[in-house]
Amino acid sequence: MIAAFLRHGSNAVLVSAILVLTALFALGRLPFVWFGAAIGAIVFLSSEYTTHRFLFHAAPSKIGWVLALQHRLHYDHHIDPPKLELLFLPLWFAVPVTAAYFGVYFAITRNLVLTISLVFGSMCALLYYEWVHYVAHVPFVPVTPFGRYIKKYHLWHHFKNEHFWFGVTNPSMDYLGGTYRDVETVERSTTVREIWKGMEV
């Protein structure tokens, strides 16, 4: 299971980068700002909702290459949710996004040490996100009640209605964004697999 996880997307590179930074922190080669790492993780786990809802579920573009990008990054994942090649963020997407996080953090803090810890926290949160997303789509029963709930919660988005339950690791932003519903009260969507057909252009 772990081997399959590391073979796809940017996961192996992400794990390697986290291990290298952890070693540098542990050896004292880089100062570690724990609250920076915590804030970085919170920023990423909050943005997972907004990215999913407003970027990945954006209406289909009329520009060919943008539409192809939308299909690769998310539309096709709804067509075939268990397909591992479509499940994880590709390296060519994850690296620029991480660089963008670095740039934004540094522009705000003007402090390289704090920026590195912020990015480290965001990278750890991204790895957690990818693992939770993976567990949701493979034939594995999570050990904890929370893990089992999160798996069900994400699968509602894929198999009941794509207009709700945009969180992946937690439902907090769905509550804040008004997109959490009792699953029994939501009608099954006819466009839950081909999500672009249910969007206003």
C-alpha cells in the first residue's frame, strides 16, 4: 500500500524533501520555528477546500490547453475515482505550487528561516492530504472512527453529489462555506462523474 502511494504523483519527492528538511532541523543546520510550521499546515489545510471548490470545480474553460489541465487535475478523477494515475497531484503541479507558497510566505515575513518552517508545515500538510485522499479511494478500512468517517465524507462528494463536501482531510471549511449537508437530505447528482456537465458556463 505504501509502495503504491510512493509510486504515483509527487509523493516520493515530497517525502524526500520532508525527510531532508527534518534532518537539517534535527542536526541544527536549519533553525526550526515550530509555530511557523503549525501555521503553514493550517494555511494548507484551509486552502484545500478553496482550491478544490473554486479551482478544481471551476466551469470548463473554452481554451483548449486549460480545459485539458482541468481534466487532468480533477475532472477525470471524478470519472474514475480509484485510478491512482489521476488521484495524486502531479509533480509538475506540486512543485510550482510549493514555490508559490514559498514566495507568498517570504513576501509576508521577509524572513528566510520562518519561511522555510512555514513551507515545511505546508508540505507536511500536503503529504497528509495526499495520504487521506489515497485511503479514501483504495480498498482499505481506516483504523480510527474519525478515519472511517473522513473516508465516507469524501466518497459522498464522489458518489452522491459533487456540489457538497469539498474538504478532504476535514469538514471544517464545508461548515464555514455552507457546503456541508446531512447525506440523507441530498439528492443524488446525475453529473457526479462528469462534473463539468453540472456547471454553469
